[in-house]
Amino acid sequence: MPIGLMDIKGQIADVQDEVEAAVLSVVRSGQFILGPNVKAFEGEVTEYLATAGSVGVANGTDGLTIALKAAGIGEGDEVITTPFTFYATAEAIVQAGARPVFVDIDPETLNIDPAAIPGAITAMTKAVVPVDLFGLPADADAVSAVASEHGLTVIEDACQAFGASYKGRRAGSLGDLAVFSFFPTKNLGGYGDGGLVTGRIPEFVEMARLLRFHGSRDKKDFDYIGYNSRLDELQAAVLRVGLTKIDDWNARRAQVAAWYDACLPADMRRPVVPDGLTHVYHLYVARTARRDDIAAVLKSAGVACAAYYTTPLHLQPALSSLGYRPGDFPATEQAAATNLALPMHPHLTQDQVAEVARALVGARA
């Protein structure tokens, strides 16, 4: 049987009865916008993350833009981030009116290299956006130390890392603000789009709450130019069910990752997880110099795989005006050329992982 990269249907099956009951309850209530499930989910996820508050928004990209604006980022400002991530991270910075400034990644973790941040700081720098890539938190303490020294806001892009932890703290609690995506393929996914802004500074969180609904507290007076970006009541009901399952799903992902670590060919680089961090393996990303050849063989054997961010952000056509060139960020470009995501979801069996490993051995023959 083919082995898929993800398994949304399997995850739905885990909670189908509970979700259907929750959705039916919303439908019968007639409350579809900012109803009791949104309020309850915001409270439950705030408790889970141990943050100052949470604001449900329409999607992760809106969440990033709103978080930046809530922190006062705008025209003329610069925001430092990584070029090895999904386009939305930089897109949101531009949408907020600021300029993305890239620094290279740590070649082991693939997350932003904190040591590279000081060299990119100028008088216009106002924030840094570390990304918890593929489910592994960035080095939050090191990033925060640089940010504190230079008076910068930290906005954690935790969109791929729900449930991960850094030295005992949850991803999503590591920045002044943080953002999650609940796109269906995420570890905690909805049945459509959804996102969350959270963080440790109450004033920023409350500003995000105003901005998600046109900058208004009461639908009558509008204090800010905001957005129409609200988490749907139906999605909140689905996410409340998933929140009760997420730790189990993430534990299963970690078991799958351990099986991969034990049986992949020795010359394939496994994900690196520093001491004190938990990886939730939104994706299990190995690296190999023969990536494209191996991917072709895997796919012919019925094993799904994917290469991510093969054109890094600093080389994207939409961002060409920033002036970056090939060779500017060697670690990023190496990762873009060698990464290969293997099947990863909570329902993979040890036999299926062994089958993937056999296919990899065959691909290297």
C-alpha cells in the first residue's frame, strides 16, 4: 500500500464522533461568529500554553501580521527573521509595512542562528521573528538575550510547533507574542483555516484582540485600522476536541521519529534535537546530497516525500527588491538543496517506517 506523507483522514477518524457532536451543537446554536466555543478555546489554549492570553484569528498568516501590528511594527521598521521557512513569515512582515531582514540558520537545527542576529541590527530594527521550524523550537533564550540587549520585540512564529517545548516552556510562550496556524495538516489542525495570536505581554495580546475585529471594542467605535480576521466558531469547536488529543498525537509522532532515527541509512542526516527541547515533528526532515534522485525512487515505490523551501525566501521573486543574492546564506541554501521530508503522522506503524527505510536503502544502491 502507498505510504502518504500525512494522514488527515486518520486523525479525523480518531475524533470523528466527538467532532461531529461538537459541530452539530454549533449548527443548532446559530452562533457562528465569536461565540462560546471561540471564547472557551481561547481560555483552554491559554492555560495549556501558560501565556497571558490568546486571540483566535482566521489563519496563521493573518496572525503574524496582526501580531506585528499589535507590537507597533509598521512603515520604516525592519524585522529580522530566517530565510528558511514558509513564505508567509516574510509576507506578513511586508503586509505590516516593515522590511524583512534575513540572517542565516544554524546548519544543525535549521532554525535561525542567534549569533547572526546582532550583525543585522540597524537603527530601524524593531523586532525579530524566530521560527520553530518543522516542530522544533528555535533557541529562545539566545534570541531573547540579543533582543533584550537591543530593545527588540520577539514574535515567535510557532505555526509548525504546537505542543513542542523549550526547557520546560511551551512553544507559543517563548516570545513577547507568538502565532500558531491551525491549517488542517498541522499537528493541531482544524477542518479549514484558523490561527492564534498569544504571548506573554497582556497589552500586546489585547491589541491583537482589537485588531482582529476592525480595531473596535464594541462594533460602534473604531480606534484603530484593523482586520476582519476571526477564528470561526465551527473551527473553534473542532480545535477544542483536538486540544484534548494533541499530547497523545505528538507522543506518537515522537515514536515514529525514534523509529526513523534507528533505521535510516547511516549517511542520511537525522533531525537534530538539542538537550532540553522537545520536537513535535510536524515534519520529519532528513538531509542527503542525493535528495532529488532518492525522492524519485521513493515516489516510484509508493512512498510519499517532499522537499521544502527549495527556493529560500531571500531568493523569492516577490522579495527581489530586498537585494539578496545566491550565496548570501550558505547554510540556508545547503538545507534547501538537501532536505527531504519523509512520511510523518501519528498513525504510521513501525512496519511502515521499516518499509520506508528499505526503500531508502534501495534508492541508494
